[in-house]
Amino acid sequence: MQRYMTSWDASTYTSVAASIVDHALRKGFDPLRYLRKAHNFNKKGATRVPKTGYRSDGSAVYRKGNEYLIVRSDAFGSERIVTYGITDE
């Protein structure tokens, strides 16, 4: 679990754990399953918005089918996961 959490950004939450638990519960996932699915999201073939750089809020969205991953660049230029989800398409 700790290995998965290192790739997350706390964003507006007080901690990474609080962010993960809140997002997982709101989206109907078990928190560990949520972490695994986000970690295993394959960016290859995904559409990135914007194509390069980041949006005005500092994030970028990767979409593939009905799954999406929202990331934000950290101070070192590494992408950190903000949230993961599945849309009802």
C-alpha cells in the first residue's frame, strides 16, 4: 500500500491517505483496489489533455476508454496522481 501511495499528491487534502480514502469511497471502490487500479492505469494509448504541459490548475487528464487519471506535476517535475475514475459511458 505504501508503494502505491508514493505516487499520489495530497492536493487539497490534509494527507495522501485522506485523499485516497475520500476518492475511493465517493467512487464506490475499496481503497486498496482503488490504489491498484490507479497505479495500473496504462497511459500508453491514452488521450492526454492538454497534449503537453498542464492546465491552469496544474493538472493533466489521461483518458482511455471510460477510465481517466488526473495527475499534477510535483516540485521535481514528476507526475503525482490526484484522482482516478471510471465514467458511465
